[in-house]
Amino acid sequence: MALNSPTTYSPIFDRPAHQRCCNSAKSIRNATDAQYRSAIFGPWYWFAVWTGMLVPVKETSNKFFLLVQFLPNALSTIILLIRANYFVFQMGNAHALTLEWAKLQVIFFTALHGFISCAILTTFKRGRFVEKMVQYMRNASLNRMSKAPIQAFFSKIIVVLILVIPVLIYVMQVWLTFNDTFSFLSTPEGWQNASAEAKNGYRLSLAINIVDSILVIWGTIPSAAVLILYLLANATVCREYRYFRKEFKAHVKDGTITQLHIIKSFQSQLIDFLTAACYLNNVANGILNITFMAGLMCQIASQYALHSYSSELTPIQLAWFSFALAQSIAFLVYSMRRPGLLQNELTKTTYLVMLDQGIWQKSDDALVKRIAKNIAARLKSVDYTVKGAFSSKAANTVFIAVMIIIPFFVNILAGYKPISEPTNSTSH
């Protein structure tokens, strides 16, 4: 939907007290765009900007300067794409259902998530995602939006940890393997007596490990940035809509909703909320899909490795697969349950309009009744769920089904576990 689609203007009637968070001091009215941006994204906006991939684009007719502004996005996207393709090649060489196969599944989908996140950050930057979300929420909240609770910002540290901890353990594992492989060169005597071929192999492996460690850690940053921006924006839409629904419910209870100017204002505000929700869901559809896919595949690979090779895993491998399993569960929650929260609120509003028929019978105004029916029809037909978002109830059902089905599937795969692990496994 376009940014200039139906816009809500200040209401011309008194609504119930507009409570924000814990007290009115946390509500911002007629604030600047920067204040609205801070209320939605907090310090995490700057986290995304510091990646270099969400720096606001300055309008210019100079195509070269415009290209330079997108250079960090292009470099990160291309480099992480090359890394993801490298692991596709590695997966092709790995024997199916081996420990190496399970490891490469996790590494590949993590790399793919980082690459797609860079591409999405580029679309956020080009499409001015932050600025549009600010304007949408300014319209929908009637220019009186609340600040997110401080714990909402602190809790997003968990998202960073969920992404970073498995990667750090992976890097530790790579370097331990590297040190074991070239332990014979660790002493001056060993280095002097080593062949030129062994020294060249050491230098090449050292360079590859350094580059790979940097890239794998860097790949988690855009992944975290995109997920956090989406989660905070979605939480803001849901939070503001709850206030809207409470005000709507209050007017239904006292009967004032049957006044034409009141119901028309609520209808206009509802359109603004649906516009914001549909825009957010459209631009974030890519990250939701790849997060679900990565969560599903990492869940299968991690469970398979822990189930089939538990007695063969080193402590650091055990820790890595365990954290990868936890990460996959978080991915499934972020991609399914979080998008469905607003759909639940919309459903509650539909019930409020449809079930309380007595209130509409008190009105003799046919236009009021028609608007009420239009509101219910709009809520039922909104395409918020069509673009890949689950309702919260459906997401819980799918999530439970996934958690039940995957263990059975892993048990079946375990029956085809190779008798012996190939000796020429890849370290990175």
C-alpha cells in the first residue's frame, strides 16, 4: 500500500484516557521523526546503521556518489554470497547423513541467512524502511505514539547472542582443528625441518581460517540487524493497535461508537494500522521465509548430529550443535509466532464488531451500520496473513507439529547412519 493511503487526522471527539506503558510520561505527542524513530527502534537503529548498510541515502543526481553510498551493501552481499556458494560446493562433496554433512547443513543455512539479510538491508536502505515506518506509525497512532518499554530494547541482546554464540564456538572449533593439524610446526625445530609443501599448506590454511573467521562473525551482524528491526517494528504496530482496540472497545461499551463521526474516525485509523501492517509484512517477507527455512534445516541437522553421533562428538562439537539447536528453535519462533501477534489483535476486533450486535440496533443511522459491516469485512479480508505471516494460533500449531515431527524424522535418518565417518572431512 502506498504511504499516502488513507491517513488518520486528529479525532474531533473525546476518547478514553490514552494510557501509555506505565504512565503518560512515556507517551510522545507531535514529536519529531527522530523521536518517533527512537521510540520504535531505540539504540538498535544505530546498530543497523553502524553496519554501513543502513546509512540514510542522500538525494543526489550524481550516479557515482549514489553508487558509493551502496558500496558497503554490495561488498557484504557479494562476499557472503560467495561464502554461501562455497559451502554449497562443500555440501555436494560430503557424504549424506555423516557428521560432516550435518555440520555443513548448519554452516550453510547460517551463511545463507547472513547473505539474504544483507540483501534485505539493501532494500530497507533503498526503500527508506525506517522513515516509512515512522510515518506509518505517526498516522496510525494519531501522532501520540508510546515509547517501547526499556526491556523491549534490552531483550534484543538475546537475538544477538543467539546468532553470535554458535558462530564463536564454530570459530573456536576451526582453530582447534587447525592447531591439531599443524601441531608438528609449532616448535622452531619442527618448522625448520618441515618441507616447503607443508609450510605452504600451513600458510594457505592460516589465511583461509582468518578470512573465514572474519566472514562468519560478520555474517551474524546483518542477520541480527534485520531481525531486530523487524521484531521492534512489529512489536510497535501490535502495541499501538492494542491501545486502539481498547479505545474502540470502550466506545462500544458506552454506546458512543454509534455516532457517525466517531465510527468514521475509528475506521480511518484502522485503515492506517492495516496499511502499516501490510507494508511491514511485505518488506520483511524475505527475512521471515529464510529464517523459517534456516530454523527448520538447522533443527533437523543439529538433532540428527546430537542423536546419531553423541558418543563421538568432542565437547566443543557438542556445545556447537546444542547452541545451533537452540538457535533453530528461536528462528522458528521469530518467523512464525511473532508475525501472528497482530493477526490475533485483528481477530479480537472482528469479534468485538460482529458479536456485539445489540449496540448497532440502537442506531437508526444506516451509514453507521454500513461502516460497522465494512470494518468487520475489512478485518476479515485483510491480506496480512497472505504474504507468509501465520496467525499466532496457527503458528503455535505448526511449531508444535514441527517439534513433534522432526524427532521422528531424525530417528528415521539415524537408521541410515553410515557405519564409518569419512576421513577426509572439511574443517571450514
